Amino acid sequence: MYELDRQKFGAFVARLRKEKGYTQKDLAQQLHLSDKAVSKWETGGSLR
């Protein structure tokens, strides 16, 4: 099974979000998630 590097994934999400000019809250609303979930992704805390 492939193991995803949470730090790299978080940096990728943050870079794309910023390129689009979204805040974490904006992205969370687009994905129907909480802004805390997006924050956890970006910091590598969780991918759920």
C-alpha cells in the first residue's frame, strides 16, 4: 500500500489554495468541510 507524505500533501494543498486566492474557510466551504479540517491537512496533522 502507498503511504502518503502528509507534509508534502499539506504544502501542495496550501500552495494550490493560495494560488486560487482562497482562504482556508473559502476552500472548506467549497468542499463542504470545516476550515479546521483544511488547516489540519495543511499542517500535516490529519488527512481526514
